Amino acid sequence: MSQATLTRPSLAERYAAAFPLSRKLHEQARGVFPNGVTHDARHLLPFPVYVERAQGAHKWTVEGRELIDYWSGHGALLLGHGHPAVVEAVQRQMEKATHPGACHEREIEWGRWVQRLVPSAERIRFTASGTEATMMALRLARLFTGRPRVLKFAGHFHGWNDFLFPGADAPYDAAVPGIPAEVAQNTVIRPANDLDAVEQTLRADPQIGCVILEPTGGHWGQVPIRGPFLQGLRAITARYDRLLIFDEVITGFRVSPGGAQGHYGVKPDLTTLAKILAGGLPGGCVAGRADILAHLEFRPDKAKMRHPGTFNANPLSASAGIATLQIVAQGQACARANAIAQQLRQRLNALFAARGDACVAYGEFSCFKLLLGYKGPRPTGDDFVPYDGALDQLQRPPDTKLSHAFRQGMLLHGVDLMGLGGMTTAAHTEADVEQTVAAVASTLDLLSDAGLM
């Protein structure tokens, strides 16, 4: 073994040397925040990068290193960072009022754009986040049906509220710390893509009032769901008189201007929206049947759901949302983001095949996932689902050491992924795809040298 090999810095050492200012900031943050982060997904060993600015599909760390960004604002950005129309709309509103504590015209215009685009949106109530939206949808469903229980699918994430967080991650039948057993017992968890299991459960349990799901699959398509399952689920819930809730916090305005429901032609009773809804600013909503949302109305002798919320329909989020939805409505932004993600998946799979790597890229629309250590056939088309969609293969507990090392390697090569995957925007380019593919190849080599692959 040569002296050069003996003294070659490790991946972790190279990462630490490349991002010294981020390391110093993280040391400060650890005295303020648990683990030094403000979102679980931003936790990265030995420390996360700190970003100073962003534009289009790129962002720059405090060290000045440029990164291709596939976080896309945790999915909240479809047009890319700092789109001129969104920036101008927010700046204009900022000069007028950030929080008048009153009704305003912008909230009406914002709501009408949602009604135009989302098939189920007879009525709308704005919230401050996606988690708040799913909380509201569930409470409205209880009020409307008089039934306390909800059926959700293993591996589907609907925010961190008590009733919908159980079953979001493996092991799916485990108790969630901090959620009382008497609360969790009102959540029924079933495997996705199994219509027989859904029908048997609804037939046997009259206390289930609603069914909720991410319409492209849990954790934005980690275990994909396709149109036939959604159509079958709509038929079953209608037959058993249960409400169907689409959690389109991520898929809304991303899959298509009308979300997954617009793409597949399946109309739920309630829809939860956030992220792109507010143009990258905080904001969410519940949209759906007028008779269900009527439980928010002040009506004599009728049960009402109380719903305050300091930042509901705030004018800054409304302005960003209007500017974004006006562009989304034209259709090109969704089509562009979907096409660039498809190109990336195809180029990555061609790379893996050429190198003989035990890896695969999959997904649909503007999302992509990577499986490292994949043992199965190579994709034959973009509709490919690894392991035939087996939950225990696609959403198993993560190998944290491997996934953190992979992200370190990608950051060293100028690409920032959301773990082992990401989302594209309309601002991503073919050049970004080529750089990303090259970064993946170089990172796999680093992992191999470190004995991790």
C-alpha cells in the first residue's frame, strides 16, 4: 500500500474540510436547538450545510459553494427559488401590510385560484401549514360522519399530528413516543395497494368515518400508488359511505395543475394542500365538499368546528400563492418539472446499468427515489416499481451510515439531495441532470473506497 493511500483523507474528513463555516455554525446551533437542527430531515452527520442564498434550481452555502438543489423547499417550490413574479408579488404586499388582522381581497383571489384548479374544491379554509390542514380535515370528517376512527396506509405521512402520525414509518405497528394509546387506537393502519383489505376493514368497522392517503404513495411515492387503486378506493369509500381524503400537500399543483386528482380523474371528498399552494411561503388549506366544510360556519343549532389561526390566509402567503398558481395554471411548469425528473431517472438508470452498480432510480412526475444495494431486475420503462411495490423492501428502516455518507459525497460534488431522492422544479436544466449523474457516479466510487458499497 502506497504512502498516498495511507494518508488519503476519509470521506468525512473531506466533507468537514469543504464546509468549515457550516461546521462552526452547527456548533453554535447545538446550544440552541435539539441536535442543532430545526427539522428532522435536516439532520446530517457530522453536521449539516448552511445555505446563504438560492436562485432558480441552485443554492449557495455560507462557504460560497454552489449546489444543485433537489430539496425544492421541502417540495414547496415548483418554479424554483426566487421566481421574479413571486418575489415582486410579495414585495408589493409587504409595503402594504403583512398582517392586517382582517379579511382582505387577496384571500378571495387566492381561494378562487384553488377552486379553478382543484376539482374537489367547492369550499376552502386556509391554514398555516399542511399538518394543520390534515388536522382540520380529520376533525371535519368526524363532525360530518359522527364516526371517530380513520383508516390510513402504512408508510403514508400526513404531518405530525397525533391521529395521523402512527404508521408513518417502520415499524408500522409500533407505538409513537408521546402519543397516548387511547388516541392511537382510533387510527387503523392498512397496507396500500390492497383494495380487498380496505373493503374488509370498512365492512367490519362501522366506526371508521374516513380514509386518507397520499395519492401517489407514502413519503411522496416511496411505495408508489397508481390510478387504478385510487379509482377502486373511491368506489369502495362511496359504497360504504365513508369520506375519502386526498393529502395533496406535496402532489397538489406538482403532479399537474389539478394535482393527483386532476391527473387521475378521481375526486375525493376533502383535499389537504400546502407547500406549492403558498408559493414557498407558509400556508395550507382544506378544500372539498361544501356540505362538509359547512361545519366551519356559524349556523343556529348546528355543530361548529372552531378554527382560529393567527396566520390563516395571511396576505404575504396569499400574494405568493396567487403569483405561483397563475403560472401553474398554464401547465408548462408542471410539465417541465415532470420531464426533467424523468430524464434524470432514465440517465441514472443508464449509469447504473453501464457500471453494474446495485442501484436503481424510480418514481414518477417530478419526484425521484434512489435505492442503494438494490437486488432486482433493471427498469424497462418509467412506470417501473422496484420489488413490485413491496413495503418491506421500499420503506425499510434506513441505513443511516450509508445515507449520510451518500449525501456527504453528493454535497462534495455540488448536489444537495433530500436523503436518497429529491424533487425537481421547472428551473432545473439538462445541464443540472448531467452534473447530478456525474456526482452520483463519483459518490458511489467514494462509498466503494470507504467500504460502504
